[in-house]
Amino acid sequence: MSCVRHRAALAITLLLLVVACEREQRIFETSPDERPTVQASLATELQPVTRNSIGGNPANPRSHAYREENNAQSLADGKRIYVWFNCNGCHAHGGGGMGPALMDEQWIYGSKPEDIYRTIVEGRPNGMPAFGARISEAEIWKLVAYVRSMSGLAPSDAAPSRDDDLAARVPENRTKPSPPREQKP
Amino acid sequence: MTRASDSPLAPGARSPVIDAARLPTYAFGNQSLVWWGTVGLMAIEGMVFALAIAVYFYVWTRVDEFPPRVMAPDLVWGVVNTAIMLLSLLPNQWAKSAAERRDLRAVRIALVICIVLAFAFLGVRALEFTTLNVRWDTNAYGSVVWILLALHTTHLLTDTWDTVVLGLAVFDDGRVEGKRFVDVSENAFYWYFVVASWLPIWFVIYIAPRLLQK
Amino acid sequence: MSDATIPVGALDGARRSDDAAEDSGWAGPGGLVGWLGTIDHKRIGRRFIVTAFLFFAAGGFLAALMRLQLAVPDSGFIGPDRYNQIFSTHGTIMMFLFAVPIGQAMAVYLVPLMVGARAIAFPRMVAFAYWVYLFGGVMLLVALVLNIGPDAGWFSYVPLAGPQFGIGKRSDFWAQLITFTEVSGLMVAVSIIATTLKMRAPGMSLDRVPLFVWAMVVTSTMILFAMPAVMLASTMLITDRLVGTHVFNAAEGGDPLLWQHLFWFFAHPEVYFIFIPGLAIVSSIVATFARRPVFGYPAVVLSLIATGFLAFGLWVHHMFATNVPELGKSFFTAASMAIAIPTAIQLFCWITTLWHGRINLKTPLYYVLGFFFVLTLGGLTGIMLAAVPLDLQVHDTYFVVAHLHYVLIGGAVFPLLGGVVYWFPKIIGRTMDERLGRLSFWLFFIGFNVTFFPMHILGLAGMPRRVYTYAGESGWGPLNMMSSIGALMIAASLLLYVFNVVRGALQGPSAGVDPWGGGTLEWSTASPPPAHNFDAMPVVGGREPLWESNGIAGSVVNLGMKDREVLITSVVEAKPHHRELFPCATTWPFFTAIGTTILFIASIFTPWAVVWGSPLVALLATCWWWPSLAEARRHREVEVPSQ
Amino acid sequence: MTHRRSIRTLGAGLWSCVIYGATQVRAAPFNQDAIAAAGPQAAHIAHLWNVMLAVCLAVFIGVMVALAIAIIRAPQGNSATPPDSDALAREERPASRAVVLAVLASTAGLALVFLASVHAERALAGMDRTGALHITLTGHQYWWEAQYDDPAPAQVFSTANELHVPVGRPVIFTLLSDDVIHSFWVPNVHGKKDLIPGHSATFDLRVDQPGTYRGQCAEFCGYQHAHMALLVVAEAPDEFDRWAQRQRQPAAEPAAPDTKRGRDVFLASTCAMCHAVSGTTASARKAPDLTHLASRSTLAAGTLPNKPENLARWIEDPQRYKPGVNMPPHALPPQDAQALVAWLGTLQ
């Protein structure tokens, strides 16, 4: 009887290990191959900048986006970058303004991580600028993860809580996940 | 230093002897151990309430508009609840004196009335939460008001549950003994604390935002 | 119950005999159920002490890792994130899982024996308190292993531990550990106060209560009034992080300084109720090894009580560098200096006791001498820190790290290691080796000073606290290397100490009833004491019962063993008032503790856990309290109603 | 007499630690030492430290001597020695007089120390602040932002991690925090003061000896709390004015082709999203102002000496030097990176 209990306890701890280990990892040193390849050719600011990743989907989207979206540090960095790079200037804190709302289930250009990645890198009509050359690769993936968490698509244990600022919205970790619905522009 | 002489009774016993056999096996009031346990709990919970009220006034010093951008909580349900709680002191005292007289029938009736009033003020408390006019995540004032009311509500819940369980035990003749009467007396004693601690909290939540408006 | 009605008869007047010890109700069932459900304060106390020392070892291991990382400048041994988790968990384990619980564990074991009681008050609650403490400690260690250990320091300042900058669930695990240790600490405190005030042997009036017991009562009373502050603060931190309240959010009317006020209002008394059990042990050892009662008993008792009160008025000296108003700070300077006086009084009384005593220089007294040296030095650096201008230079530097280790290891660990050697014969029944004892003392004493004295100099040389590394050009390398070497010496001395304990327990010479010739009641019963503590419940005639001619002035007889009868006496004069029938052994406290653990851990992840977990815990607690028909019938038979 | 010998070895062992320790401190090339005062505030505190050390050492030695005498003088006993239980009845008058005397002496010592503390406090508060220089210091996670205030808005300029102050002139700091609690502490100059979000603290000091004094954040603030240093360069008033004047100038127009290319890389890439260089379109305030980066002697809040190869390696992967810092890695092509470093080098 006791060995069954031991095996069960071991299984639970391993499960905990896998989940917790991903959520709470702090990945600082980016390994060389993941380093972003920003070719800031001497184009003026308006022309879109060529990036090797623009053509097809970025290398292994599933593992990259999945890891960012389940990591508390990446989501918190994403929330910081969202405010630092003034995304809230147009999108507010997800409620929308000049830019569309990001915390609802309406997705104009797709809710999958690669879609959001392309939106940020290439920009979109009606005013979304192309940030491809302006934001490093690592930070774009964190931004993608955070944008998905704004509508509750990220796990609530990893999603960021309220920030030490005016109470602008229900914090991401309390946002009910709303299943994304495609909506034509 | 003579070691204890061996006596027929217990090894090491020495005269003069105190015969414990004739001492009573339970006592009421501050002679009983449970009373001291209850006083310990009151000291702890009293300190928690005092500090929560201190936090309320600390937040008051930190804001320049009070209550910040919200209306003060409505008075209605607060007053009704305070009345019910004060009313509940009567059956409570009746249960206590009946227990000390070991009048089982009176204890049972008193406890039933206490339980009815307990569910009454729990229901009214739910309504109180709806008329606080502030959410817990609106601002620091809202958070502290909700924390204060939630703290007291946990006491109402535990006290109601204690009284229900005690009532079930008292209604079962097989489980009635001297200690049960001590338990009823101590439960009443703790009930006084729950009602007494509500009065300052009621004042802080309902009256302070009106008096200290800025 | 006036004096006249106390049934004092001659020895032969007693009618029926005590139940024989064998069918005593105190022993409780054997096997796993007996082990899990015991109400014997000695079994719970022993288990409590061993668990606290295991956490001490875990904390010590983390300290060793820190010293290895800091031994050389710019070391890559441990990264910043791991180091932050290690130093935060080291502090949290040492303060909440070792220092406070070990004092309470010693009290749970020794106070009933010293006051001549048959058991501890509320034994099942104490059992529950132990389980909650154990599960909380295990939760923290598992969290550290799973990379979710706290990483904002042992006092977890907001906003670094707050919702925005406290990333992930780490600060929640810290805050929830506080909930575990507070529940445990408060319950043990209530039961020690009740035991001391209501269950003393007849004749042990308040001025005959041993100094050890006085200190434990003062500690427990401080716990009652201090721990609520951190319970409230940690609950508010969890609600801020989980459901978005704004108590510490400066932008919405809250204040990060509010956390510091609430935390230090608890944490300064906390360092006193870590340090006062140390004084309790010193009073016991000094009396026994100077072969005379401690000089100035009333002075020492009043000093303990004064320390208890004053400790609540000093907390802002942890916040001198913040922008708290200046006038307030000088008040706290005065209060912080004034609290040195009661401790000084006790120190002088002990030195006078030794001066007029006949010194029996054995290992326990060596540790007490080490205590005098280290605590005095730590206390004086404390007075330096109390001065605002000087504190501005040395606050949050290695000078403070040196001070806190001098007062905490000096004040609590030195006497504790001596106390374990002193009471080991009583708890285990065998004595530890004297030569090994002295060797481990000297290794510990020298290792301690080599580790922590250089930190004073590092602090003044500008090395801030909690840095995972430092630059080579800072010049702090050599002193840090010296500290690290000292840390290894401490580790070696503690391993030697453990070896001495294990060897003593297995092959030490059997100790007998009173190996050191002590004067308090625990030395009047067998080693280890039987489940019912005393075969003949003593009636006390003096302050040192075993030393004075009329020290044990009679016995209490006919206190039934089968029904676990316990004598309840009055508060001041300890005149017998009535008997209480104590509960039987039961595993419900263990299961309720498991339910409580599930509730606490689940409420880290979702607030709904409180809604569904509370009824579960309420149900388990009800099963724990629910009287059995057989017991009620038995009680009705033996019942004697009160007048 | 075993205990006499053991006390002597104890004393010898301890004394050697103190000596060894003291020699090491002096060898520090950093100027970060609370005892070597370079300003009136640190001097007052150092003086208070000396008073405290003297009084406490005296009390410590007194207590240890009393303890040693008590141990050595008292006759030896063992566990069988009959306890002196009638000591309870005996009026131990000389002993109580000794204890009362000792308590009075220590209370007097405490009073003396308290007065010294109050005196030092008043001296600190009493510094005259006429003609003071005003600096608003804002703490960020893992760097310091200093804004030199001036009644005329055009004269206001901001820098990071390195403050120049005129010798002999009072400086009034306004301490703010943008994220968590930090603590501003330059030991040679003054004690520390916390920078707390939601609070604005003021802190004034004066440096009398010219020199470069290093300070470090003293309140745990996250992953890189250990690398959040700042330098205070105290120089003659005219030298300070020249420095300030240079700081007010925008960045010079790059002349050489590679520096021009470096600037374009800076503006077209991710740098401009966080850093500001006045004289260009980059004006983000989320990271240190780089207008006069080359005039500073260290990079990344005192972590690296400001040399081109350090700058290049820092830009390429900041996480290698400060893991957890908010600056992302940049894999720029070699010629872009080299041009960028060249341009940043021109920002004197």
C-alpha cells in the first residue's frame, strides 16, 4: 500500500515541477541562435524594413510563443513594454481608443501568436505602425504574449496582476478567458 | 532534603495530602480553561480589528478627498444589522444563565433563538456588502472597508457555525454532560465579543466617512 | 472556593487509591494512530524541537550557499535570481520556521513539567499547531525547490513584493507561509498562557513560578499582540496580488510605507520573542551551574515584563532611512535605547549570581558564557543602530547583518544549544559527552566570531546588504573570504554537535532523575518522564522546590489517571479549584491540519478556494470537537457538579 | 584552571581577526567608506561613531571583566555540590548595591549616547542651505536619473548614474522613485535616504573635499540591486559650471561617415524607443539619457568602465553583465555595431 502512495506523491510533485518550473522560470541569457536579427538597413523610418522573418512564419512559432505565454516574467515584461512603448496611447489598457480594443474577443487580424507577431512587425492599415525594426525580437514575443493575456488567454497563474497605478482595468489574472472570434476589418 | 516516603497510595506521595477526589470536575467563568482560551482568541481578534481600523485612518491621512470619489456606504442595512446583533444579546444571556443553572430545556430554546437571529444578521450582512457603494478593487479606501467588513463577517460565520454545532450536541441527550454547559456559557461569552467588536467597526465603516469627509 | 473547603487530609485519610499507572488514560493508543493523534505534550514537544532543528539545518545550508557565492568577488557560482530566492528563504526559514517555533517547542515540552502539571492546556490544539507548522515549512521548501521560493527578502517590502514587481507566485508563497506559522504560533502561545495561569501545582504562587516559565509567558503574551499585525499585512498583500485591492498602491490612496509599519510593528516584538526564550534558558542554566537561585528574582521578572511592553514601541527604528517625520524618529531612538536597560538588569543579576555562586563549569555554562560575550556585543551595536544619524550610514549594510546575527544567534542559539545539552538527560534519559560538548562550543564560538565580526567592518566599508556579488576593486574580497571560512567552521561545529547528540542518545550513560542537581520540578520526576509526568502530583512550598527543605510540601492524591483528570488551580495563589477531564488522543487535529493546508495553498491560486475550503475545514474541526457518546456517558458517571 | 586558559585563547583569537580585518579595509581603491568623511554630514556621523565606539567598548570591556572575575574568583563546584538555597532568605545587600550601581552606570552611558545622537541629529539638520544646487534624483530598476533643476527651464538638464557637484556648495536632493523602493547612499558624503514610490523625500548634503565618491543602492530592489551604483564627482565650482554648460548642449552633429551611420542605426533601430539623445529625434525617458554618455566614466550604473569594447559588448548582450536588466540583447551586424559605438563615443 505505501509504495503506491509514494509513487502517486512522486507523480504529483513531478507534475508540479513541470508546470511550476515553466511558469516561474527567469530566462535572462538568450542563447545565441535566438538572438534577434534586426537588419536596420538605411531606409527612412516610413518604409517597412526587410526582416528575414517577415516572409514566412517566424522560426518554430509554437515553442516560442507557448514558452512566453506561460512564463510569468515574460508576461510581466510584456506589460511593462506595452506601457513603455506607448501602446496604451492608442489601445488604452485594452479598452481601445484610436486603436481597436484588445481585451475583448474580437480579433481583426487573428488571435494566434503568429498573427499578433505579424501585426506588430508589419503594422496594419488604419494607423498601426510597423515596429519590426523598432522592437527587438525577444521583446516582440513578450508583447505578443501580453496582448493575448489581456483577453484572458494566458494562464491566470502566470498572468500579471494589477499595476501600481490608477485602477484602469480588471487585472489580467482576474480576466475571464473569452474565446477569440475572427472579425473582418 | 528527604525524598518522598513511599506511601501505600502513590509512589512518592507525601503528607499533608490534598484529596482531589472531592473537587468538582467542571467550572464556569474564569476558572475554566476554555474561558482563558476564549480570552486569548479575543486578544488576537481584538488586535486584528484595532490594526485594521488603524489602517483605515492611515489611508484617510493619505488621500486628499475622502471618501475618494465615492459615496459613503448607505446606513440602512448597517443599522438594521446592529439592531439584530444587539437583540441577539438577550437570548445569548438567557442561554448563558440557563447553562450555569444547568437548565437543559431553557438552554435548548435559547440556542434555537440565537441560531435564528444568527442567520438573520448573516442575511443582512450580505445586503450590507451590496450597499457599500465601493468595490474592493476601486481604491485603497474601498479595499480597507471591504477587508474590515469581511474580517467581521468571518467572525459572524464562525460564531453561527459554533452555535449550530453546539445546538445539535445539546439537543442530543446522550451528549449532554457538565462540560456541555460550560461550552454553552463560553460560546455566549465569545458572542458578546463578536457583537462588542462590531460597534467600533460599524462606526468606522458607516459614520467615519460622514464625519471625516474632506 | 474559599480556603476552608480545600479537602486537605492526613495521608491515611484518603479513601480510594489512585488508578495504577498502567491503565492510565494518558498513554494513549500505540502505533501510527497513537503517534499521529497523541495529546502528550512531551511527544509533541520532542517532535516540535526536532522539526525546528531540521529547518535550522535547511536554513544553515542556504547560508552556506550564500557564503560560497560571496567568498570571492564577481563569482558566477549562483545567479541573481537564485541568490535572491536563497537569501529570502534563508531569512524566512530562520525567523519564522526556526527561531520562534524552537522557543515555543521548548516551552511545550518543559512548561508543564516545571509548573508541576499533568499535561499542557488544550493538548489537541497544540498537536494541530505542530502539524500546521510542519506543513507550512514543507510547503516553503518545496516552493524553493520548484523555483517559486520567495525572492523579495524575509520582510518582503512592497512594491518589490507587490502585484506589479513581485512576478509569479513567489511572494504569495511567502505571505501564505506567514499564515501557517502565525496560526501555529498563536495557538501554542494561548495554550502556554493557559497552562501557566491555571494548571500550576498547588502552592506555586506567582512569586514561586520559575524564571523560565515567566519568560515563556511574557513571550506568549507578546505573540498574542504582535502576530495579528503580520497576519493582517500578509493577508492584505495576498489580496493586493490576487484580487486587486489597493492597500499598498500609492497611486490609489494606499502606501508602501503602510506595509513597513504593519510588518515592523510585528517584527520587532518578534525578535524579542525569539530572544526572550534564550533569556529563559540562561536563567535556568545559571541557577543550576552556580549552585544557587538567580539573584534578584523580582528584578528579573519585572525586566522581562518591561521588555515585553517596550518591544512594541520601537518598530520605527527599522525605518529611519524613510521619510517618516524626524521628531518621531528621535522618540524611537530613546525607546530603542531604553529597552537595553531591562536586558542590562538581567545581565547584571546573572553575573552577580555567578559571582556569589559555586561554578560548575560544564558545557551548558560554556554556552551561557558565549551568550554573555556575543549578546553584549550585539546589544551594544544595537544601541549604535538606535542613533538616527549613525543608522543612516549603517542601515541595510553588512553592519546590520552582523548586529542581527550577534543578537539572534547570541541571544537565542547559544542558550538553545546549551539548553539542549542541559535538558537532554531529562528528555532522552542519557547524558551527552562533556569533552565533545566543549569542543563543539569552542569551534562554534570561534567560527561565529570569524564569520560575523568582519561584517561590522564590511558594513562601514560601504558593502550594502543582499548583494549577490560585488566588484573586485571594492576591496571587500578578503573580509568576505574570512566570513566564508568562518561559516564553514560553524557548519563543522554544528555537525559535531549533532554527532554528540546522536551518540549521547544511542550510547550515552543513563542520566537518572537529576544529573545536574537542578532545583525546578522537572528534575523531580523520571527521565524521560512518564506520560502522566508526575507519579505523585507535588504541592510546592518554595521557589526552588528541589533545593529548599520544605520545597515539596505534600502531594495531591486521587487525581484519576483513567479519565485523564487535571488539577485546575487559581491564578495568583495556585489554590486547587477543580479537576478537568482532558480529551482522549485523536487524529482529527492531524486531518484538520491537512484540510487547513489545502485551503491555504489553494487560496494562493484562486480566491474561490477560501469559499470552498472553509466549509471543509469547518467540517473537520466539527468532527474533532464532536463529543462521543461513550465519553459523555463516562463523564456523567464520574462528574462532580460545581457548587 | 581550564577556564582561565580558554578565556586567554579566546581573546587572542579574536584580536587577530580584528587586526586582520582592519588592515584589509584601508586597501580599498573605491572611495566608498563611511569613516573617511568628505563632507560635513559624514564628518558629524563619523564623530558620533567614534563617541559610540568608545562608550560601547568601555561598557563591553567592563561587562566582560566583571564576568571573567565572577567566573575565576568563584569557588568551583559540581552537580553534587549542595545548592545555596538559603540565599533566598539572606539579604544580599552588597550584591544588590552592586547591581543597582551597574544599572545606573549603564543608564548614564545610554543617556550620554542619546545626547550625542541628538546633538549629531541637530548638526545634520542645521546645515545652511543658502545658494543650494537642486537635483531631482529618480530611482529606476537598476539606474539613477538625475535632473539638475534650475528656475530657468532652458537651463534644466538631466543625466544618469554620475553626478557632478560643486565643492563647498550645498546640494538639495528631491528623491523620487519610478518603480520600487531604492536607497540613495554615498557613504563618504552622507548617510542614506530611501526613494519610495508615492513619496517625495528631500535630502541635503555638501562635499568639501574634491574627489570621486562611489555610492550604491542600499534597499533591495530586485535582480540587479548589486549593480546599481552611482558616482558623485566633487569638483571646483568653475569646473562644475563648465561641466554643466557642456551637459546643457545638445549632441554634436556627427562629421565622419561612420559616426553618421552610427547615429542612423541608433535612430532607426530599437535604441531610440527607450533612450534619449537631445539634438536628435530620440527623446524617450524610459532609460538613461545618452546625450553625454562619453563624458561618463562608467557604463550601466557603475558596472563597466566606459571603454568602446565594453560598450560594444554591453549593447550586444547586456544580460551577460547584468542578468535581469530591462535592456534587451541586440545582434547588430558588425559594421552597424561598430558605427554605433563610434557615434556614441562622440557624445562627449
